[in-house]
Amino acid sequence: MSYQYHGTTGLITLPGREVQTFPSGLVRITRTYVCRKGLEGQFRQLLAEGSVLPNDDAAPCIDGAYIFPTPLENIRDDGFVEFRVTAYGRANATGTETVSDEVYSETVAIGSITGIAVLKRKILTLEITLSLEEEIDPTTNKIPAIPEVIYDYSGIGERVISEFRRLYGVSISNYTSRNFGVFREVTVTFSPIILGSRS
């Protein structure tokens, strides 16, 4: 049996609020709203993609929560139309940094000794994942600042010359971006590269 609700004509925020924060700082908030059947058209603009999540303080977001994607509508049998709404914001502007080790070996002869020595060098790759308000171009300076030291070669910094006379530097080795409406989740990976050799 279908029902016709004769109470308020406003948008009703139902109890229950789901919040998930991701390592990048991205925050997803899910809420459910209902309105009287026949009035759903006037609330679609309020709940449109890119709009501020209504009747919500956006906690723990630092600069608001914005609807993405377009809400799911469900015409119920109790006289209401239900809107299932997801919104995204960010809990911080710094994201997370992950450093991974790449250890490899080279074999060298030690003088006249019959044997092999193993030389191990540790190179660090830095991955930064964060949420941004706009897309960034990895070919410009609108990327997270390259850290002063992202790898460790005998405790020396960003530019080193190895015992093999190779000059090492830092470069972006991977860049990915995912759209969440007003915000984007971006991952930038910095890795050491060989710039050249010196005599």
C-alpha cells in the first residue's frame, strides 16, 4: 500500500552518518535525506554534485564537504523520496609519505684476494599521497615540493657522486590522480635518477 505523508515540506536529514578518512587525508561522508513525494524536484539542486553537504558540520573536514557524485534517489512506498548522498572533503593538507627501500648488490674483486665483496647501496623512493582542491600538472612546480633528501647514499644529501663517479638526482617517477568532485586524490612518487658521470 502506498502512503501520502502530510507533515513538513522541508528536507529531512535522517539519523546515521558514515565517515571514512583515507591515508591521503581524503574524507568521505555518507548521509541519507528524505522529502515528501512530489517535492523531490525542488531539492535536487540543493543536493546537486558540487554542492555543500546540507545540515552537516563536515567534521573532520578542514574546508567543507562537497557532494560527489550525483545522489541516488529512491521512491519509497511510505510517501517519501530518499536521497543517498556522498560527499568528500579533506582532514588535512599534508597527506602521507611512504618511503620504500631498494637494495641491490654489485660484486667487485678485492686486490689479489681470490674472492668477491658485495657492495650494498640503499636508494629510497618517496611516495606522497594527498588531497588537493584542483588538478596539478606534474611538469610544473605545482607539485609537492621535492624533499631535500629522498634517498640515502652514505649519508649524503640530494646530489651525490658515487665511487663510480655517477651524479645522482631526484625526479618524479610516477604520478596518478583520482577525481572526487571538488577534491582530487593525488599520488606523486619521487625516485633517484642518474644524471650523468664525471671523470
